[in-house]
Amino acid sequence: MSEEEKLEVVEENDGTAVVNLPDETSESQEEQDAEKAGDDAALRDAKRDRRRAKRELARKTSQEKDVRLVALQRQNDELLSRLQAIEHRTQQLDQEKLDRKVQDADLRLRYARQKVSEAASAGDGEALTKAEEMLYNARKEIDQYNQFARMQQQRPQAKMDPRVVRNVQQ
């Protein structure tokens, strides 16, 4: 309001006052109301856009998580199959190694029996004692390998953790 505009004030006997505003003031109030309505619409639009952007961000984030989860599951499956293949090869190699040791021990047993027979034929007591000791050690070694082989067969195969299996299947 400028200084030129004067307000008309009417004072009543009871002490109340009534102020008459110029017409321009009422127009500016209407303009302010219109601006406020426009601001409200802009504010609603901004809030709507913000909510839409949040939903879009949540959707994109969810999609990215799903893609990453699928990639991690695929990688986990590949690693699991590689681990199983390695374990299988290791078990085969261990079994082959044990079989070779048993064959070597069997060969030593036959050699010791032959030496016992030769020492008994020759009547050499000292050679007979050494041959019997070799025979005893060879039998003991074969028994140990056989016992180890039985334990390996009785031992349950390495089982996967059920939680891991369940996660892989999902």
C-alpha cells in the first residue's frame, strides 16, 4: 500500500473499529488467492513427481538387485559344480594312490614269503629271522591299508550343507 492510499476507519461508540479497504486491496487479495491456488497446484505436481520418481527409483533398484541375485546364483552354481568335480577327482586320486600302496605292500609280502622259503631251505637262521620280520611288517602294512580302505568306504561322502543346497535350488 502506498502513502497516497488512505484507509477509511470508522470507530463505533462501543470501541470497535471498522476499516474499509480500497478496492485495489481486494483485487490483490484475489490475485494472492489465485497465486496461492497456482502454488498449491504446482506443489501438488511437485509432490506427485517426487512420489513417481521414488517409485521409479525403487523399481530400478529392485530390478538391479534381481539381476545381481541371478548373477550371484549362477556364479554360486558354477562354483558348486567345480567344487564337486574337484572333490570327485581328489577322491579318485586318493583311491588310486591307496590301491598302488596296497599292491606295493602285496609285492613286499610275496618277496618276504620267498625270502622265508629260501632261508628255510638254506637253513640260515639269521636270514630266516630277517625274512620273518619282513613278512610280519608286510602283513601289518597290508592290514593297515585294508583297514584304512574300509574306513574310507564306511565314511559317508562329504555332504553339502542343507542350507547351501536349499539356497542353490532357490
